[in-house]
Amino acid sequence: MAKSATDVNLFRRIWYRISWSLSVGVVSLLYRVRVFGKENVPKDGPLLVVCNHQSFFDPMLSQTWNWRPFYFVPRDTLLDIKFWGPLLQTYYVIPIRRGQADVAAMKTIINVLKQNKAVCLYPEGTRTSDGRIGQIKPGFSLMSRRSGAAVLPVVIDGMFEAWPRTQKLPKRGRVGVMYGTPFSADQVKALGDETFAEELTATLRRMQAELRQQMGRQPLSYETP
């Protein structure tokens, strides 16, 4: 007998809670994770979480012990990998085609946000090559405008040193996670695409500098030569 949608959703919620607790717990212990600004995460309403991208552990780190489920947006090719692909599909994911305008995925993200869910994106698109946060591209605010979602900036620091993209396996380290003050949907709309992209980039970089200082590290320079 085929499982009903209710049974599938219940199984997913139970599996999510158990597996997420275990994976976040292990990562938190291994990397002595410190979390700042957790009180800034809205408990309800549509929420677009925007995070920098340092490693494959970022999904666990960007949500940490926040019990509100995040939907994640992996590239669609990850779902084709043996074992990992089917495993990813048991979580809350919205696959997207990388390197092109995936209109269907964009509509799905907006629809999920309209259901008062939280969606986490890594707008840099790929893991950082030097630990710095790349420039956020204009047009990203479309999802907030269409859904009425607040935008929550999140910064992870320390995983680049522990697991840079040139390194095959991770090593131990110390990691910090910081949740910033959300931008309301009205703020995003008032700023416009270009200005909001600039403001979001500047906010993430300021948060990274503050987080690195909190963790006893020297802030990174973004000065152009």
C-alpha cells in the first residue's frame, strides 16, 4: 500500500529532527562552534536566509541549533550522486540548475516562502577560494519582493581554514556562526535591486570582521589594490 502524503511528511519531520540533531551535534563538537545573534532568527513568517559559503558543512552550520527547519537549494547534479543524492532528497531541498536561470526553481522557492517557510541560500554559488565573501549579484531581492520574506544575513567563519576547497578531507578547527539583523521585505523593496545587493554584501563583510574578532582572528581585507 502506498504511503499517504501525511505519512511521508510525518516521517520526514521525524527523520529530520533526529538526523539533524546528530549531524549538528557532531559538527559542533568537532569544530567547537560558537554561535552569535541566534535571537535574530525570526520564529515564524517567510524567511530568506543568506549565508556565505566556506565548506560542505555549511548547511549544518548555517542552521546550527535553531529548530526552525531550513529548506536548502543544492545544485541538481548533487541529487544524482549515489547514496548522497537519495539521502539529500529526504531533507527539505529545492534543487536548482547551476549556471543558468532556473525559473522553475525560483518559482518553487517563492511558493515555499509564501507558506511561511525558511529557505537558505548561498548566493556566492560556490565555496570561497580565499575565505572572503564575494559580491552579491543584483536581482537576488526578487524572491523577497515576490514572497514578502525578510532576509536574514548569516556568516560562517573558520571552515575555510579547516576545509578549503583545495583540500580533500577536513581537519579540526574552531568555527563561529553569526546571525545578523534581518532586512524586512519593505526595506528590501525600498532599497531596490542594485542598492540592496551592495548593502547585503557590505553587511555580510562587516559581520565577518566582527565574528573573526570575536573568535580572536584578524579581519580580512577587502581593499582593492
